Amino acid sequence: MPGDDRPLIAILDYGIGNLHSAHKGFDHAGADARLTSDRGLIADAVGVVLPGVGAFEPCMRALHSTGLDEVSLERIEAGTPFFGICIGMQVLFAASEEAPGCEGLGVIDRTVRLIPGGVKRPQMQWNVLDRQGFDHPMFDGLPEEAWVYFVHSYCAESGPEMIATCDYGTDLMAAMARDNLWAAQFHPEKSGSNGLRILKNFVTMAVCYAGVSG
């Protein structure tokens, strides 16, 4: 990173949707954020981000066609801090009801399911994160009532990685974390000061991991 002492965060560019908002968000969070598909640059990054908008199957096809599905799994397995956002969270799972027969990355061996009936789909609104007593570095510095922005019709099944829910007819998994892996169903890059705080927390975590491994 000649001439730039900010930590390098690779935003995976697999040609779908509007990835630039994630890029801008991490830039505002103090990172040297690069929208890239370059394997060397991704390997050099202290943290990797998989954003996503749209639908499960097109995102998986795009990951396959760019080879960034393998790169994502390699970085997660290597212990590089990795942040999946929205569809980028959902594709970490094994499968989705949205796309029967389409395999996800399978990092989490569960399924993404349609938000239960009785509410408008998609959830396209601000909602409050319910941390349910979880104390995780993703939420450092957030107010007790932290509002974030959601756009989704499907939601991952809850499990031991869950660190926050939101109330939308029922409790939906809003965020999860396991070791070097973070993921959010909401869009932190569109969630104002609370989202920026979460992005900064990821950059801080990534730098800490780099310091330990270095």
C-alpha cells in the first residue's frame, strides 16, 4: 500500500448490483477499500468483504463465474477476517428456498428461508437490532437501541453463530459471527452512523487479526 497507511480491505467485485456503496462505506470507515477481483490483492488484504444485492442464484452464478467463490472459501479457511453483507450473508449458507437446487458456499450448513407470512415482503425498512444479551465486538460503540436498514424477503435459519435478531412478525436473524467470520442481513453501509460504527469495528478487528498473525 505505497503512500497509504490505511488498512487494506478487499471488497469482492463479482459484477452484481451496486457494490460501490459498500466500497464507499469502508472508505469512510478509515480503510483503504478496494473493489477488486484480483486474487493477489485479496490475499494481501487484512479483511475481505462480500456484499450483495438481488437474488441468491444470480449471486452464486456470478461468484462461480469469477472464481470468487473459491477465493471466499480460501480466505475464510485461512482465518482472514471476512464480512458477508445481505445476500453476501445468505450465500454463506448451504442453500436457499429462493433457489432450489442452487448450492451456496456451505460455510454454514443450514438454509435460508422465506420470511414467514403475515408481514409485507420484502422487509424494506429501518429496524432495531435486538442483541438479546450478546456482547460482540461488531456492536462496540452502538447505542442500546440501534436502528439499521434492511431490504430482504429471505432470512437465514438461526443457530449458534447468531448475535442479533430483529422483530419482523417473528425474530429474524439479523447478524452472526464465528471466529474471523462476520455477517449481517442488514446493510451497514446504508445504516447511517450505526452502520459506519459497525464497519469501523470490522476494520479494527481485521487490523487486530493481522497484528496477531503477523
